[in-house]
Amino acid sequence: MKRFIVQHKKNLFIAITILLLLFNYSILINGFDTNFFGILFSIALFTIGGRKTNFNLNYPLFGLIFILEFISFRLHTKSLHFLALAVFTCLVYYNFIGKFSFIAFFCIILFSSLFNTFFNYLTTEIKQTLCYTSYLALKFFITIDKIEGVNFYINNSKITVDTACMGLSLFKTGLLSGAFLLTLEERRQQAYFNIKQIILFCFIIIVLNIVSNFFRIITLILFNCTEENILHHSIGILCFVFYQIIPMLLLIRFFKPEKKELVYKNSYASLFPALIAVGLLFVTSLKIKTDQNYDILKNLNPKYPIEQGNWVDEEVFKISTPKKLIYIKTPIHKPLICWTGDGYTITESKQIKTNNEKIWQVKMEKNNIHYLSFWWYECDNKKYTSLTDVLLIKLFYNKSVRLINETIRI
């Protein structure tokens, strides 16, 4: 049996990979719809920039698949399962060709739904920090009455910074440009960057992206051009070019790829982690295809009149009262993301204490109507402000977790 597997290694891996991808067809389609261009770009980088390595990457890749599938199995997380399938594809490619592209691998993580979710949870806080930093710089040159979140009040008029500033698209575009530049440099010099150099360059790109958006905000405010038009988009492109692309082209000269040729040592023992990974992927695929019971109304505080509510979908329960609008959701539905998507402008977001427990307080507006909202995560009737905390509780103790959001008009 072992001899048969060894002799037909490639054919077996191709068949298993195709079967896995077909079995997870709906998850793959959703992942490609979200980041079609980025995923194709990562595949191209793997083909163009793959290199031989003296590291045995079978076990690190298997370990990553194990962690992703463990979390996916416990939390029923399709985005992590999609990423595990992508890592498995890298593992198969590595076993076939004996080459691996660390740059392309970082791109795969960058264009995964996991990264999208992580970045979206930070976007509001990042934009508010950038806006406040811009305010500190601008107040020495122009008169600014006050700042509220992403709103600048200048000469009794309000200027709102758009959601594109430090948005996911610009962030990804910067890292994508850096990955392409690193790959071109490797091809030009016929040598390869080490992992430390790649990570350092990615860190520099992130800093440059923040600087680019900082000057973009300042320029938009100085020109009073926050409405979307040709000038608005031109300023964004120019800031991106001058504060990110040009510095990247200059800094890449200081990064010298290694000259030595690395030798890939193929071993049939590498089949073991790949075959175990196949089993993990199939088991998790079966688990994810089953219906998930969210239990977001289980042991809910009796003060919430659930008889007046209705299900928006299986993950969101809505209660409308004359004074308050209440949403009870699964933890992944962060209100800041939902509100921004619905056209609300977040003017303030901060933590407050109520009954010795921390919760989030948010001020927002839409169509000149102002709202005050409170939200928190809840598990065993205890309030939390960190998604990481409640997900760890759910991961290791399998307890029901929900998000509660109460909003009033002011």
C-alpha cells in the first residue's frame, strides 16, 4: 500500500485536492467573490516567485491547518475553513514542485476573509486615531472649532472624512504593490529574500500606508474636498503614489536578497502530514455543512420583550420599542461595521462603565439625526467589550455568546 501511494503520489494528491474543493464549492465561491483579484494574484505569485527552500515546511503548514480547522470546527467559522483549504493547496504545491513563495503566502492571508474581518474590526478606531492626529497637525495652520470622531468643524461648517481613508482597499493595494515589487526584485537578481526581510518590508509598507492616509486626510481638509469627485480621488491617488509607492521604490534598494541557492530535499515521509491534513479538512467540511444552533436568545435577561421582536435572519433578532431599538446578534456582527455600511457616520466611540461592567458607547448620525448607542458582548450574563475574550470562551468552553446593541435617538 505504501509503495502504491508513493508511486501515485501526484495523482492521488490531485484527486484528493479536487474532491476537497468540490465538496467545499459554496465556501470557495463565497471566498472568491470577496477577493477574486487578490486570490488570482497570489496564485500568480506562487507560480512566478516560488523558490526552493531548505526548510521542511510540511509540518509548519500542517500545524497551521490544524489550528485553523480546530477553530473552524468549534466555532463553525467558514472563513477560517476557506483559509485552511488555501494553506492545504500550498502544501500540495510544495510537495509537487518543491518550491514555496513566502511572499505569495502572506498575500493569501492578506486576501482571506479572516484578514477582512480583523481589519474591519480595527478600521473605525484607526480612522478616528488618524483624524485626531490630523487635527493636532492642522490646528497650527487653520482654525478648527472642534473635532468629533471623523467630523471636523471649521468656520461653523462640518467636514466629514470619508470611509476610504485608511480603508481596507488602500491597505491591501499597498501590501499588494509591495509583494509585487519584492517578487520582481527577486526575479531581477535571481536570488531570494529571507523571511525577516519580507516581514520588515511589510511593516514598512504598513507605516507608509498610515503616513499616506494621514497626508490624504490633511490635504482633503485643506482643499475642503471631502465630497467624492475627480479632485477627491486624484488627491487619494497622488498621496498613495508620493507617500507609498515612491518611498517603496527607494527603500527596496536597501534590501539585498540572499545569493545562495537552497536545496529542496524531497522525502516520502512528507506524505504523512499532508494525508493527516486531508482527514482534518474532510471532517471539518462535514461539520460546517451541518446547521449551526446559535442560541443567542438562551438565558436572555427577562427585561428584553422578545415577544415584540422578530428574526431578521438566523443570526440577528430585532426588538423595536417606542423608546429604543434593540438588536441581539451573533458576536461577529460588530455594530460599527453594520452602521457604517448603512450610511451612518460614527462621531464618537469609547468604553464606559455601567454597574461596574465595561460596555461600548457610540455617538453617530445620519441625515442630521443623532443617535446614542450602547453595545457589548454577553456570556453567562456577564458583559465583555473584547471579541477575542468571548470567542476564546466559546472555543474552549462551548458556551453561548451573543452581542447586544441598544440604540436611542437623541
